[in-house]
Amino acid sequence: MNRRGLLKAELGFEAEEVFHSIRKTLTTLIENAGVPEDIAADILGHEKATITYGVYSTGFSTRLKLDAIKRLAY
């Protein structure tokens, strides 16, 4: 088992709860919290579709991403 799998097991996640399940849950929580999609893309590590932001920008500040994450409720 890899390190991520071991950590997941230690945290009590079931075998069927794979990394993408957690990612999908986070994405849903972000969307339901009203976080703009471009900030969500930066948090989730997704590429942006435009050359302007996708190539030339380093992304949103850590402060803006943290403020967005603080809006989540699980």
C-alpha cells in the first residue's frame, strides 16, 4: 500500500473511498459554498482554459484561497 493509502486507512476511510471520492466531495462543498469556479480551480489544481490566466497568471493568492476554504461546511 502506498503512503496515501496508509494515511487514508489511518484516518478511517473505507477502501471504496478513493482519492477522487474525496476530491469530488470537496468540489461539491466548494460549489455549494458559492466559491467562484476560477478560485475553486486553483484550490483543486485544475488548469484554467484561457491563455491569459492559464499560462500567464500564477493564480489567486493564498489568502483568497484560504478565505474560500473557510466558507466550507461539512
